[in-house]
Amino acid sequence: MTTTNYDTDIIAWANQQAWLIRHKQFDLLDIEHLAEEIEDVGKSEQRELASRMAVLIAHLLKWQYQPERQGSSWQRTIKEQRKALAFHLKNVPSLKTKIADAEWLDIIWSDALTIAIKETGLELFPETCPWTVEDILNQEWLP
């Protein structure tokens, strides 16, 4: 079997590593890169959670601070982000520790502010999040 280089073609490398694992040829595995890729899966899940949460909060801010522009599009985005977050948290339960982390929420708030300011041109949003995580994720709640 020809060895595929991780840095040359990651897809071919990943397929080869999967084949080696399934055929129990563990001595041929690229352990260091496999460990990095496994860690990256966790980081990717965290990035998705953070991105969805920031988009949700930004839309909640826009909803509250631009009542004249409230519409079905914003409502749909809020609903979709909440639904995706609930699904994500259900399927990756260890992420629940992130949403309970005040420091993490501060970072997400900052990201949401950046989005909301960019999309609205307004700079009147509070410096800290006035809502609970429970409210933010509650399908029925709007500010």
C-alpha cells in the first residue's frame, strides 16, 4: 500500500487511515495527525455552537432594538438557530458546559454585538447580555 501524505492530500490520507483502522493495521497509522484531527472534531463542534449562538443573539438584539423592522425573516432565523442549537446540544451533550460558562458567553456576546452593529449601524446595545441562556434558547421567548 502506498502511503498518502497528510500534508499533500488530507482526504486521501483520511480514507487511508480509516481503511488501516478497519483492517487492524494499527502499526501503519499516522497517530500524531490522527490525534490532531480528533481534537479538531471537538473544536469544530464548539465553533458551530458559538457561531449559531452569536447569530441567534444578534437577531434577538435586532428584534428588540429595531421593532419597526421585525418580520417573518428575522423570526424564522431566530427559530431556526434555536432549533439547530437544541439539536446540536442534544447530540453533543458535553457542549452544555460551554453555554453554562459565563466567560464563554461574554465572548459570544461580543461576537453577537459585532454582527448586530454591522447589520444595523446602531451602537446602542448593552455591554453585557441582559438575558439568561434559558431565555435565549427558549422557542417561545422574544425580547
